[in-house]
Amino acid sequence: MIDFSPHLPKRPQTDPQYVPELVECMLGTARDRGASDLHLVPTAGGLEMKWRIDGVLQSVRTFPSEIAPRVVARLKILSQLLTYQSDMPQEGRIREPTGNVEMRVSTFPTLFGEKAVVRMFVGSGKFRTLNELGLAPEILDRLRVALAGTSGLILLAGPAGSGKTTTVYASLRELVDKSGAGRSLVSMEDPIEAVVEGVSQSQVNVAAGFTLDAGLRSLVRQDPEVLLVGEIRDRATAEIVFQAALTGHLVLTTFHAGSAAGAIGRLSDMGIEPYLLRSGLRTIVCQRLVRKLCHCATPLREVTEQAADDGAERLGLRVKALRTARGCNDCQQTGYRGRMVLAEMLQPEATDLGRAILSRGDTAELHALAEQAGMVSLERRGIAAVEAGLTTPAEIRRVLGDV
């Protein structure tokens, strides 16, 4: 486990100020370490603290069971939740006075007490613009061309934690910078994860009946030119998004899918007609985040008969060169430090690909046709990153699986 002792409050646990200081310390240290999520999990042995850094969940420390309810109660107070309700899930938000970091708090009842997870949204941190994302130059150029359009759907796909929201916000800032006050930019989100100046942002409020699809139906009558939809989660939202994309609006949204071709398959399964997919989709970018090797990694070398020992052959990646993770104090002995983006871009205007979409081709067929049309797949991007010495075969397989 990580040594958290230096960060603990310098007062006894019985002191009334101990838990408020401890919670502030937990949140502040997680933020300073670059964690995306903080987990507080009650177990038979105590309250286990974990955080997710570079996409990997790490154990930090276990606290005594006696303070677990007090820690969760403190988080509830900070996020304006009901402290006396412990048998139902709750969600709230904590906003720092600086406004740089906003946190979403989620509590959930478990066998040994309430579990709390804090998601940290870095609204004014890194990766604010498209240039900072690290996208491949050809993807960046084609995405900018798509953003210059006046209609159609730009879809950012990938699993949870793949950086979709970061990319969609960077795209929105690009539109603001290029158009200034000359275009009407609006959003409908659940929740708003970052404030973008120049965009009229709205947030879902289910308790008040302000649902995503209800909000969208009204929002398209607000004379928008660019519309950001936080995420497509159901058929009703998908239908409104495609209707807006086909009626003179540029729409940006995110979607859970394993690949660019898989996004088309999932939308088809939702009941979106092929002609809508073919005509409405302007661009699909599917992305993943993989950990980068730390400076302590072994030097780059050619792969010979030792490939199997290094895991490349065993993991099914045929690479010509690689580096191996080692570990040092700078990377907390993980061998990795920071992350990089891998992305593939599918544009349905290719003739054969467009025909396959209209004829309801399966995901494998669509993927093959997209590659024939010039798409560089996620796996090929991963192999290139390994051969450049940026990451390892094991990390590519951890993130991509068998794509």
C-alpha cells in the first residue's frame, strides 16, 4: 500500500475536527496525485481507501471501522446530501472555492456500511484544447474539418474512463475559439463536468422532471447551431440527436462502444434506421487511454527470440521493438507515469462503407471496410506506440483486450 501516514491529521481520532481534516486531506491528496476517482469501501476489517490513477485502482490505506460512518457523513455534508439516509443511494457535488476542481459524490449501501466514491472533474486543468490531447495528426486535422461543418453528428466513443468527455469539451472550446459569439452553442448534460465560457450549458434534474430527452426536445427550439449532448444512453435520446443532426445542427456527443464500427452496431441495435446512420453521422472517434512508460523503463530494443519472455507474442502483439516497465520512486514502482490517447476515426462517407451501413452490415464487416478506406485501428495505434517505446504490450492488452 501507499504510505499515507504523512498526510494524516495531527490530532487524536476522538477530536471532533479529526474527521473533517481527514476528509479534506483525502480529497486534497487524491487531487494532488492526479487521481480521477477516490473510493472509500467499508469492509469487515475497516474502511479501505483506494484511488484510481492513470486508470488503475490502487489501495492506499485502511482506517478503523469506527470512523467509517463519520467519514461518509462528512462527505454527505460537503455535497449537501441527507446524512440520516443510509439505506438508499445518493448523489451530490462538491465544488472547490477556486472552481478548478469539481467533485461528484456517490454513496451506496453495502453489507458493512455505506460505500462512497468521489469522481474528480478537473474543469480548468490539463487537456483543455485539441492540441493538448495528443491525438494523431491526421485524426486531429480531420476532426477540425468536421468541427467546421454546420450539420451532422460527431460521436466520441469508448468505454468509461477513456477520455471521451475530455475530448468533447476540448472540441467545444475549439468551436468557441473559432466562432466567438457568432454561433449559438448550447449543451444538455448529466452532469456538467466543466464550465465552458461561451456555451449555454444546462444540466439534467430528474427530480424536477427535467430529463435528458425532455430537455433536448425543448433545447432544439432554442435556435442552437451547435449542440453538445452529454451522452447517448437510450433510443429516445439517440433519435433526438439524429433528428437535430439532420436538420441543420452540428451535434457533439459521447457514446459507450468498444470501437468505431461497434458504435454503429450499437446504434443500430437501439433502433436507429440505417439511412439515419448513413446520413447523420459525420465522424466517429473511438479512443482509449493507455499508461506511458516511466523514464526508468529499459532501453528500446529489437524483439528477437526473447519476445515471448517480454509478453509480446504471448499477448498476440507482433512488434518489432519494445521497452519493458521497471519501476522507481517517481512512478511509485509501477513502471508507468501518465497516459496517452489511442484513437481511431471512422467517417461513413466512404462508398463501400456507406453501402454496408445501409445494408445493416455487422461490426466485423464495417471495421474491415473502414480499414480499407484508410482508418488506422486502435490495435495498430497500440503496436506503433509499443514500437516507439511509449508503452508495453501488456498495457495495450490490458486496455484494448482482444479488439
